[in-house]
Amino acid sequence: MLTLALSKGRIFDDTLPLLARAGITVAEDPESTRKLILPTNRADLRVVLVRASDVPTYVRYGGADFGVAGLDVLLEADATLGGDGMYRPVDLGIARCRLSVATPQGFDYAHAVRQGSRLRVATKYVHLAREHFAAKGVHVDLVKLYGSMELAPLIGLADAIVDLVSSGGTLRANGLVEVEPIMDISARLIVNQAAFKTKTAALKPLVDGLREASNNIPISA
């Protein structure tokens, strides 16, 4: 039995068409069931639903043979868990967005950086944010939050946030503006190293199928 770790939401929705192109369908809709383990049309493959931030942990420690996770999640996990135990054979090209710095409208971020001001930054990407600001020589106090990041500057908890940005609509709705992109993000296929060695015959065709499917994604996706 092979186990694929996915998270609900955009990753799951964007992965389904790739799975379909590789001949795999998930038998149940995660939004209409409380089940955390979903069967597929293949008797030897199941899907487990976990938090996005937990996908690398499940794959790294063998709770899942492979999974799909955003580059942001993987890099942040590497800082705490280390990079061993997983292969990252495919950039699936889905769930595209960017990790950026955002501030309230009217806050002169460029001036604050030039003046060497110490900024308070709210983010759940503590390690990525620390590396970014350290490379720029900007002094920051990081406030770790797990959600509703846009709220932090609005109530004076932070001067800025570091978060994922797609269309920017959520930022605009909350009076924030994107002031500095940090990196482009997309979802990656990750594979447990031990599983790839012991289950090569079963795993490799799936990896190859997902790679081929991702290469056929329309440019606009």
C-alpha cells in the first residue's frame, strides 16, 4: 500500500487534475467527509489528509510514502527538521504564489529600511523571514502567528508581515500593500527516500506520471 499525503484546500484542488492525468482519482471529496484517509481508484494507493505544515513531517518520517507541499512549507521545515529523508523530484508548477513583505498603506517601508529602523514583523515563516532580513541587514523582531496575518499591522502588533500573496485581494481588503517580493512559490512532489528505494517498482511510475502531468499544465495555470 502506498500513501500520498495532501493538505485540504488549494494544494488538494490543484493536485487532483494532475492525479487524474496520471490515471488516479480520489474516491471521496474531503469537504463532504470527516475521513482523514481516502481511498483511490487504485487498491494499492490511499490519500491521507494532514495540515499543510505537517506534510513534510509525514513524508520524512515514513507516515506517507510521498506527498505534495509548497516550497514555503518545505524550506521552513528544513530549518527545523533538516533536509534529510526526502527527495524532491518534481516541481509540479501548481499552487503558484509568492512570499512577500506587506505593510499598511502609507507606511514608508523603503525609508524605514534605509534608515536602519528596527521593524516588528508578523509571520508564520520565521526562518525564511529571518534569512531574508538578515541578508538585507535589516533588524527585525519576529512575531510568530499561525493565521490572520493581515490583522497584526492593523492593531499595532507589527509594522509589516511576511506571508503568501497570490492576487493580493486579501491585502487590499485589509488596507495593506505588497512592498517587497521574497521568492516565488509553487508546490513540489516530495518522496520518502527509504520508500523510493524499497518500493521503487510502485512509486517510480507514479512519480513519472505526475512529472509528465505537470509538464502539460497550461502556461496560464
